[in-house]
Amino acid sequence: MFVGIDHGTTAMRFAALFPDGKVLKLELPRTEAAGMSESQLISSMENAFGINSSDISLMAVTYSMGDGIKDIENIATVENRGVKSIEGAGKKTGGGGLVFDSILSSKIPAVVIPGIHENSDTDPRLNIFSHSTSPEKIGIAYHAFALGFSDFVLSDISSNTVTVAVANGKLIGAIDACIFAPGLQHGPLDVQALRDVDAGRISANEAFVNSGVLKHTSFSDRHELIKAAKDGNSQAVLAIDSIALFAAMEIAGMQLLMKDYGSEGEVVIEGSVGEVPEVVKKIESHLGIKVHVLDRWSAAIGCAEIARDIHLGSSEILGLKVNFTYESE
């Protein structure tokens, strides 16, 4: 059987894919994972799935930005967990590092999925930016691919918004959260944010993690915001309208890139906000199309499907080269 791990913003999600197609799931808040020992983490996974670690043929792991590698690599050979640095954009809890190190120490066969960045073999025009997407979006994209999509634009809308393009089954580029469309909590730095950073009032990372649509509301999280929007709260409705508009604009931008590859691509939406019907309807209205909606487990399941297909002999995943062989071989 195979396991995929989604290094999400707020939680670590594990999906176990069995030979008969059955999928089991485990979610650990990152703060909870950070408080575990390596043995406790492995035991939690084994107990949740009713397995021994020796039953796992291969795992696919995501960690942070994945900008230290450009191919899919053996976890045993990856340096610095496959990243240049954990400093920069995003909230750090330590949970993701603990999960990565637990898998490495366990000797379970595992691969590490890269992010897309300036050294990736994707459309070079987008590689003007140092970072385009983190590895879990590759998992989501592969799950969409496994469902039968080969030309598509995927937008993951949650704490942040990241949009990925796949043409003819290959990743061609992505737009990261700090570049264009805001999410609930994270977003690009505007002029006032830059002034605040230059004045020393906040760090650039603090500005990034507080530049989402929630900053102009009195709500602290998605649940409060969605409930208030349903109740007709004008502040909440505006926030929902904003996130949908910017996501649609980002999707339309990636469809422009897709045209150079012979297709506008179908549109796939995922994420804790992407699953909200009101957001989906607004995006569909802006784009004038119907979109396909995946749930928040897609990244972990997609990673498990990556592990399965590498085990079956795939030498590339969505155009990413696979550098992995079993040690026993």
C-alpha cells in the first residue's frame, strides 16, 4: 500500500491508498504533530490505517516550499529536507519538520516532491519569480490528472491562493500566493505593507501572512466568515466577493498561458475556500464556465497516487523527473 502526505498550512494530512483502491485518511494539526516524538508520529499513522510501517511500499512526502530540489527525489538522499531555507513566507510550527524527519528515520521507502521555482523545467517566463508553488499543489494536480484531466488550470484557495497550469499532462507553471491573488490570511504585499516593513513596524513575513481578505474584516477564520456571509453581513460578503474575483482573475491569467500550449484547459478548484458553494458560483460567473471542485484531501491522495505510480515504474510525474530506486534493487 502507499501513503501520501500533504504539508498543509494548518494541518498535516495523510492518505493511505490500498491495492483495492480503498483510501483511509488521517489529519493532524501541525501544532499537535510538533508536540509528538518521531515514534509517536509513526504509531499514530500505523494505528489510523491499521497497518505496520513494513506494509508501506512507498510514501510520497511534501515539505515546505520544496525549492531545494527540482525532481522527485529519494528522501534518503535529499539535503536540508529539499528546501533552500525555512525562512521567508509562511507560518512555522515545526510539525512539518517532525513528520519529514520521522519518515526519514523510519527507513520507510519514500520520495520527496519538489515545488516549482526558478530552477524548474517549466515555462521560463514564469521563472522570473524565485518560487511559484509548494509541493502539495503537485499532489492536488496529480490527483486531478489521475481523475482524467490532462489540460487544466488548478486553483487552490484557502489560507492562500495558488494557481497551477498543466498542459498535455505536464506542469508548465504556477503563480504563488505572494505574487497575485490573496487567500483568507496570506497575500501579496501592497504599498502600505511595504511602508510598514520599511518602517520596521512588521517583518515582511508578518505582512505576507496578514495580507489576505480577512484583514479588512472583524472575522478570524473561514468558519466565521462563511457563516456571516450567509447571514448577509456586508463585510463578509465583500470578502467572499474579493477572494472569488481575484481567484478568477488568476485562473484567467493562467488560461492565457495555456493558449500557448494549445488549450485554455478545464478549471479545477480546491481548498477550504474553494469548496464553498458561494465562492464556486462566483468564480463560475466571472469566467462564464463550469468548474470542477475537489476536496481538501486531494493533495494527500494525489501524493499517494504518485507513490503508487512510481512503484509501478513511472519515470516522470507531470513532467517531473523521478530519481528513485529501491535500495534492495
